[in-house]
Amino acid sequence: MDESIRHGNLRVGALTALCAAFAPMLTMAGPPQLQSIAVTPANASIAVGQMQSFVATGTYSNGAVKALGPDISNIGLGMSHSCAVLTSGGAECWGENSSGQLGNGTTAGASVVPQPVKGITNAVRVAGGSHHSCALLGSGALRCWGDNTSGALGDGTTNDSTVPVTVKNISTAVAISAGSTAANEDVSCALLASGSVECWGDNQFHQLGTYPGAQSSLPVAIGGISTATAATINGGFYGCALLASGAIKCWGHNYQGTLGNGSTNDSVTPVNVVGISTATALASGRYSTCAVLANGTVQCWGSNLDGQLGDGTNESYSSVPVTVTGISTAISITAGGYHHCAGLRNGAVKCWGLNVSGELGDGTRADSSTPVRVRATTGPIKIASGNDFSCVLYSSGEMKCWGYNGFGQLGNRRLGGDALTPVRVVGTPGVVWTSNDQGKATITDRGLATGRGAGNATITATTAGLINDNAVLTVH
């Protein structure tokens, strides 16, 4: 997401020859590019029923050789954990796991290594709350896992689950959002193909569009929303929906003006955000929400104690939208607990707000009430934020994260150690593993093959850029 390099004042005549001489070097500037991959072992032999592990390693333009994990197609972040949708339709999560939010069947503490989510094979999106996670399947169904004290898993119970359970009564979802107000008080919302929004879980602050106190372990329709194109409950205390008209409606807790309607009164029914009629995207943080407008500007409302409204002030809050300073080409927006990030048309990413753990990715810990440039990021296809960290995903399948890493959620296989600038998630960009004969051998997202029948199978690892390598597995 780096903008083109800014040059100082040069004497063109004096430096023309020098620049021409060094042009090949200048062309090589930028992040190392994946050049080739190799699958090992190149040949292997196992019996029917036995397993063989294959490994793909990539060689980069700077000579580095790195192991490659499974290819990622989408990402979603929770309070202190990260999840990724794999190109195969599987899902993996890493980071905090105190309530089973990684979906691997355990609550065995934090994991710095991605854990396969059990039973997920056709996911297209994933979202994380504080202590639970949810996946949208290609069929339009939803599955959630983790803490269920408030009913946030949507399965009609309040029983926690370390593996995915099916959200009841939803089969046409097109998007999923998850949030929380505190530990064990998670909430989830889904956007349906009809344009309606349904939510379930915690309801202390009208988040379900009903009077508080009655949490629900089953989805509840939000009244007055029928033409939504996006919905968010990430802040936990309140929800917002972007309508097809470009307007935005919010409901729930209105602490410091989070509903954007010019007041601080809670609302059980959706209210219009003042002055917004051309929004194209929105994202909600703990107590603030931002929207991208059709002209490329960004407007935010709600709490501003950490500069998260981005207007150059630290006024305590604004109950109506204010314009973020210096952004006119935004195409996407994301929200952490107390910071926001915008993706720009030129591929840059800029963030603003709280920066105590490096949330802004600019190499400092200084809060900023105006957008600052995230370092070493160019042209991601997806931006996502957790409470105090953010990540980007590239078309190559590479994923980078920055900010707080107390639970290993940055994916760099370290527990602790904030990253003030983006770090690569280990194993990305990844590969898709295939077997040319499923009757002879099958293979998992992480290269573990199982012999199914006698004969030879060609095992192939392929990157998003269509770089590949093969191995031969003989099954006897």
C-alpha cells in the first residue's frame, strides 16, 4: 500500500546519466517476490491407510527460502485472535483460545500456530468477537464456535462449544459480523440475501433491536431494516446497517453518540445517521463508527478520546458525523477497538486513533487524530482489524499484521512483542494442495496425504500466482 516514492528536489541535468545507470537497481526496489516453489519429498512411497507429509518451500527474489502454508482467500479478526478462510473452503484461527474461539476442539490457551477449525469445508467469510467466532458458508448457512454464555453461537443453547455449531433458522446469509460488550457477553449479526438483518446473543443495550435484558440464543430480526447491503455489530454495544440508498441506520447503546443521530439516547429501533446519504462502506469500533462516502471521503462519529474520529481533534465525542482529515480516495474501511484504517485507491492504507500497541502501523506508539501511513503495505485486497491490531491480505495470498501480539494473533509465531510496522504471517503466501487421483491419495490443506488405493498419484502445490511444483506418491 505504499504510495509512489516521494523524491526531493533534484538537478535533472546533472543526474540524468546517474539515474539511467542505476535504473535496473531502482526497478528491483520493493518487497521480495516469490520466484519458485519446491515440494519435498519429490518422491514418496506409503501403504494404503498410511500418511505422508509434503512441504512446499518458496524461493524469493532476494534469495530467501520460506515454508509456505495453505492459500488464504479471506480474513476476519476477533478481540485477540485471527481467522482466515482458505481457498479450499477450510478455515484456520490462531491467537487467544481461552473459550475455544479457535474452533480446534480445545481451550488449550493461546496458539501462535494456525489451528484448523474442525468441520469447516466450504467457508467464504469469517468473523470474530471477543471469545467466539463465526463462519459464513457457501450455502448461506452459518456456523459459530467459542463462548456461548450470551447465546452468541445462535444454536438455541447457551452451551459453549470448542467446535462449530450451526446457527439455527438462517440459510440465506451473505455476510457475518461479531462483537462483544465484555467477557462472556458476545453478540453476532448476519446480513441476509433479502436485505434484512438478524442478530443474536447479548442484549443489554438493545443490540438485538428489542428491549434490554432478554438475550437470545436464536436470531432476531432487526425491525425497519429491509434493504441493507452491509451490517456491523463489531462494537458490541450497538449495530449499524448500510442501506441500498446510501443511508446508514444504527440501533442500541448510544454512548457518546455512537448512533450518529445527534443525541446520546439509546434506541431500540434503528435511527438514521445524520447527513449521510451516499455511503459505500462502514465499520464500527468499540464506541465509534466510520463510513466511506461515494466521493472517497470518510466520515466518523461517536467517541473521540483517542482521536479515532480522525478530524484532527481529541474532542470527547461527536454525535453527528465529522469528516476525516486528508482522505479523499478511500475505497474501504475497518475498525479496531479505538482505531480505524482506510484503504485508498492508490493501494495505500492509512490509520488513525489509539496507537499504544502500534495499531497505526507507522513505526511509533504515538496516537494520531489524523490519518498516518501504514508502512510497507501496498495494494491489499482485504483489510481487517481486531481490538488493538490490524491485518491486510494481498492477492498473492500473503498476509501481514501489526499492533498488539499478546496472544500471538499477529501470526509471526511469537507470543508477545508488539509490531509497530506490518510483519508477515508465517506461511503466507500459501499454496493449494491437490492430488490428481483421489482414489489413490487425498491431501489436506497443510500437505498431509493419505494413501487410499494402490498406484501413483501426482501431488501438486500451487500458489495464487499459479507457480507450482509436483511430487509423486506411490501407494502400495
